[in-house]
Amino acid sequence: MAVARVTTIVASSKNSWQDAADQGFKRASKTLRGITGLRVLEETAHVEKGKITEYRIRMQVTFVLEG
């Protein structure tokens, strides 16, 4: 039997929502072992002077607890 935990993280990128998700996953992988999936909950953007300057996502990362 496995027990999993879900944690919510926010990531951003100046390039795209996809890049924000990739960067968030990459960073989460440095400290969370046993990641089995992620779910993007929300995509938002910061706008300045009529242009998108930053793409942001809020996502849940699921990982299996050890032990």
C-alpha cells in the first residue's frame, strides 16, 4: 500500500505557461522524491503596459511518502 501527499506550488516564467510548469516541476524535483504527477490548477499572467511580462501557474504536485 502506498500513501501519497499533494502539495501546491506556484511557478512563473517570462516565456510561457508551459515553461512555468516545466520550471516548477524541475524545482520541485530537487526536494521532493517519488513525484507521480502534477495538476495545473490555474494559469495567470502579470501585465504591464498592455503586454504580458510574466506567466504564472498554480499547480498541485503528487508524491509518494517514503517509509
